[in-house]
Amino acid sequence: MPLSIQPTQPPQSPQLPIAPLWRRLTALIYDTLLVVALFILTAFINLGIQLVYYGEPHLKQLTEDGHTLDNGGLYLALVAVTYAFFTYCWCRKGQTPGMKAWRVRLVTTQMQPVTLKSATIRWLAAIPSLLLCFAGTLWMVVDPQAKSWQDRASKTMIVVLPNLGACRN
């Protein structure tokens, strides 16, 4: 009689509901405000570096001549700051501050914490979605499993956490 080997499934934790679109977008609004603050800080650091490198008189002359002080290094730093913010938050606790405020968490499809690899894939998959007016995120409205492009590409999902009640004293 041939042996049949059945794959073992990891123990399933209680299924949490997939986060609806409105929760994802409101969390994203919160996080966008934080990312903008990080952008401002990054731009100030860039300005400080330019002041040290070029000197104040030269920078003053450049701005008076109508030149801007942005450069490729600044744009690369802004991309790096955005990547670091999201991947650090997702890998550390599964939540950005905006996600925490709206009680949602990013987990793998097996309800496990997100790895750096899956967080990076998710972040990269969000770029075309963003460039196409959030088409990848809005895709979850027509997707039978309510998954966005980012969810599918990274094998992750955003779930709603249970409400543990009001703050207790």
C-alpha cells in the first residue's frame, strides 16, 4: 500500500478580518503626515550639508540667481527615509503609527510577523499603485479576497485587530 504523506499545516491563530479600504486609507493619511515631517527634517539636514560644503555666500548667490537647492542626493535620501519608515515599522511591530491608531496590523498570509523581504516587496509594489492614483490599493474593492496589489505581491495582508475596550485605569 503506497504511503500518503500529508503536509502539516501550522496551527492557525484565530482569523482576523481583512482591513477595509477606509481603514487603510485613513491610516495612510496619518502616516503621510509623519512622512512629510521626516521629509522636512531630511531637507533641513540636506541644507546643513550644503552649507558646510558650499558655504553660505555661495548658496545665497545660487538662490538669488534662481537656482534651487535640491539635488539627486536629496531625492535619494527622501526615498530612503520613506523606505526605512515603512519597513522598520512593519518589521518591528507590524504597524506604522497610523495603522496603530486605526487598529490594523500587517501580517503574512499565515498570520506571522512580516519579514524584511516581504516588507521590501510590499513597499516596492506600492510604488506603481501610488503612481497610478492608488489603483493597486483600490483594487481590493473588486478583488474576491479583498487584497491589494501590495498584499498579493508580498503575500501579506492588513487585518483589523480586536477592540480590547477603552483605556483602563
